Amino acid sequence: MLIEFDWDQWNIQKNESKHGVSKLESESLFFDKDFVLYPDIQHSTPQESRYIAYAKAYTHRVLMCAFTIRSKKLE
């Protein structure tokens, strides 16, 4: 399965400065075989479902990532 990521430049900079997490490290958690996914009911709307994932990045740090799927891209 091909996974594409579509990032907002502001989010890339925020994640790096506020959390010390690079774009590459964030994306790597989607390839962890122990990836855990939950629906983000609080932030979802009838028009757009949001999700929260917990997984280990390539750096071996466990990360939490909130995202949505649009046009088959993770954003």
C-alpha cells in the first residue's frame, strides 16, 4: 500500500520546535508493525473523521500523532 503525506508547513515547523519531532520521524510511525489507531471522536466532524495513532518511530521513540485522511493522503 502506498502512503502519501501532505503537510502544512506551519505544522512541520511547530512539531520540530515545540516537540522536537521531524517530519521524517513523524511519518515513520505509520510503518511500525505495532501501530495502534483510535478514532478522535472529540475532534471529528460529520464531514471529516480524525484519528489518533500511537506507534514507535524509526528513532525508537513512541509518538502520538493526530491526523485525518483526505484524498487517500494522511494529513
